[in-house]
Amino acid sequence: MADHLFSMEEVLGILNPIVGKTLGEVDRNNVFNKTENNPKITGIAGDVIEQSVFGYPADVKQEADLLIDDRPVELKTTGVKRVSSRNKSGYAIEAKEPMSITAVSLDKIAQQDDFYDSTLWHKLEELLLVYYLYDSDKTVPASEYFHFPIQGFQFFKFSKEDQIVLENDWKIVRDFVRNVEKRNLNKQEEFPKISKLRTEMSFMDTAPKFPNSPRFRLTKNFVTTIVQEHFGKEFQPLLPDKKFSNLSELKRILSNLSKEFIGKTIKEIAEILDVQLELSKNGKVSKSISSRILAKMFSNQANKIEDILLFHKFGFKSKTIVLTEKNKRTEDTKLLMVDFDEWLDNDIDFEYTSIRDFFAEQRFLFSVFKEGSTGLYEDNIFLGFKIISFDDDFIERKVKPVWEQVRYLIKSNKLELVIEKDKNGMPKVNNNGIIIEAPNFPKSRDYVVFLRGSGKDSTAKPLEINGLKMYYQFVWIKGSYLAEMLNAAEFL
């Protein structure tokens, strides 16, 4: 049982006055002093809240931190970051990182039968989240947290529906460890596979990798949902008959929807679902129609599934792919903008980068169509749904080399702008007479995951690296490879 006792009145009296102040301003016990000789120390924000705000020393007990009016409450200090509008996320902030909860306890978890008696649930049952703004576009040393402002706090309890999902995630890990012990398998060979269980899990994963002691974490997607709801974002509810608590249930729902709409055109599906065909500036039907009809299958209000609360918690993004008759790709897919400050951090390990977190957490729900005979987007024919996620092998072989190559080019001063040439070897020129050029970052001809710039026009290149001006750079995945992944995945 937690031995840091407070009343709710005391807690509110402690926290309300610090909102708006910086971590440095509330550090009455000089916790930041330890950053002078250790600039890369982790968890400094949490140390300040625990030791200087609540006034108790750090501990590693597997129980809730506080006892508030005889209720155990876990204290978590959580960073939030501004999201650039260029990411088109639709909202201003997101969680800085996944939220570590407690050790997996490989020596104990196999013997635990009831989730609600587990050390994990004892930590999760009620949370006190204290938010600070990671007020920098760059990776900063621990001492710089001194200037970061405290944004607010909330008491958080998981809904009954969320508890079911968390229990499922816990059982996936528990049953894996139990199977290793029951079959007397080699733990040194089997336990490294724990990190791969994330493809089956929903709200949680485990990190770091074995042989380091793994810990349960709430995914960055899930924590972002909590953060955004707290600061005012409104998500849309699912239709009552479309609720799901794990991936298997979602796949069953998608399978039923596929049977209902397979073989129909986008225009026909839109008519059935009463979704209007909006025209883009060129007078053609907007390609956003495919996202809107998918959202309408699950919600009366949402325009995309990312606006639906449960899909956001699960980390789903909707994507549409149109295959030719030979199942070849029609276009590459943009994923996210490159955070060069993080990519170039000398002390960061790839395992702890946001690009790895993205590929490790992200799930894509693809609505798959084939080209219709007219060539009009609205006449593309629905083939079904497929879910794609990226395993550890893909991340290590396809993502990490790109991250390494970008770092190498910039750090070794080998980054350059390359002029595009036509078949006669002459420089290509765009409509306003400017020669077309691009940085020699990994390209789709050599990489499955690659970088490509995006901007309004060639006169506006706001990003500058090593003195070279360029568009903002985005991570893409090659359409032909994605088509191969989709061809290998079964329709739901």
C-alpha cells in the first residue's frame, strides 16, 4: 500500500497553485542540480513533481505512489508537445512519448490469474496525470526542462470498455510467459520475442527489449487520446453495433461490412450511406470521399475514423489504395514529417526514436479498390478491407537504415541538392522556370521507406539543413511494396 498519504483537499491545494509555473519555479528541493553533471538524465520532470511538489523521495515499488483519501493513486508526470499544422493532425498537441507503467515481472506474471489482482492494474486503477509542455522543437538536455511550463492535471480512471482492452493486452503477455514456462522452453531464446507481441496488443506494448527488463507501457496513441480529450478535443462515438474490444472483434465487423459492400463502386456506397460526393477545385470528386464513407460505416458524425474515439485509442489510420488490374500500386503513401532535431540527436538510440514508435504503434486500415473502366475516382470498385502493421523485422531492415543514412549524410556533410534531368541529360525545369532539384536523401528507387519533400511551390523552401534550402521532408512508403504487403494480407 502507498505510504504517501494525502487528502483530496491537500492534493488540490498542492497542484492548483503550480499550474502555469515552470518546472524550475516549483523545484524547491533543487532536483535540477543533478542535471549539471548528467545532462541526459531521464525522468527529471517526474522527479521534480514527486520530490519538490509532493515532497517524497523516488522509489521503485510496484504499487501506487499516493494514497488520497484512502484511495491508491498512481502519479504520472506526462509531457505534451505541440503538433505542427504541417502534420495535418487536426489538433494542437499530442503526448510526447508512451507512458511507462510498471515492470512485466517475468518471474511472477505467469502465476497471476486475475488481471484485477495484478501489479499492472494496481498501478492503473486510478491515475493522477500532471502535464507539462515540452516547449521546444528540438531535443534538449535535462537542464532545459527547468523552463517547461506545467499545463494542468487530471484524475483519470479507465472506462469499463477500456479495462476490457487492457485486460486482453495483459493476458497476451501473461499467456506468452506462461506458455514458455509450461513447455519448459529456453527463456533466453523465447523472451526476446515479447516485444513482438505488440502487433497483437491494443492499448499497451512492452519496452525495452529483452534482455533489459521489459515494462508495460501505454502506447503514445492511447496517451495522446487522453491528453487531447482533457484539453478539449471532441472525439466521435461508435455506432452501438460497431463496438469492439480487440482486433479480432474489429476484424469480424470489417468482414461483415465487406460482404455488404464488396463489388460496389464508391459512388454506389456513398449513395447507400447517404454521403455527399464533394467536388475538389479541379471539378472532380474529392478523394476524401473514400475516408468519409469508411467513417460513416462506424459513426454518424465522423468524417474519418481517426475522429472516432476507439479507433484513435487503437492507433488506426485510414488509408485508401487503388490497385490496377495487375494489382500494381497507383501511388506512394505519405506517412509523417521528419523531425530532424530528433533524428540528428547524437545520444539517441534508434529504439527510442519517434520514427520507430510510429512504425511500431501505427495500424493502417486500408480500404482497397480497383480501378473502374471510366477512370473516374467515384467509379473505383470496392474489394474489401485489409489491416497492415509493421513487425520488428520490417522496422530493423527497412526503417532503421533510412534513419541511419539521413544522419550520415547530414553529419558527414555529404548532403547535397541534386538536379533532376530529362532523358537527354538536360536539367528539368518547372512551370515557373526554376530548375527542379532535391536533396540526396534516400529515394524510392533504392529504398522501401524513403524521404520526399512537400511544399506549396518551388519558391517556398522553408527548411534549411547544412545551408541547403528545401521543402519540409516527409517519410513515405513505396506504393509497390505496400501493394505487395496488401497482396500478402488476406481480405477481412
